Amino acid sequence: MEEQVIDRQTDSENAPAVARQASAVQADLQRQRQALELQRERILDERTSNPHRRAALNAALADIEERLDTIS
């Protein structure tokens, strides 16, 4: 019985820390998502007639899209 009380106290003491950690992880993922979306917008706004540059932009865009899919 005493062990159960101690376990409950430990769980209740750790709950706020776990919630803060989960919230921090969510905030970090949101920042990463926003940064990737900004990069995607910059790439989409860039215009070039150079085929090598266009290929590099398309590759970068594909990478960003893949990373966004992974985060979501």
C-alpha cells in the first residue's frame, strides 16, 4: 500500500515535467515546420532561366516537401 502511495506521488510530481517536455517538442516541431514552409516559399518565388539552377531548386523543393511530410 505504501509503495502505491509513493508511486502516485512520483507520477504526479513528474506529470508537469512530462507535459512541459511534450509542449517543448511540439513547439520545436512547429518552428521546424514554419522554417521549411518559408524555405519552400522562397524557392517557389525564385525565377531562373538557368536549367542547372532550376534543377537545383527543384531538388531542394523535393527535399523540403519530404521533410515536411516527415514532420506532419
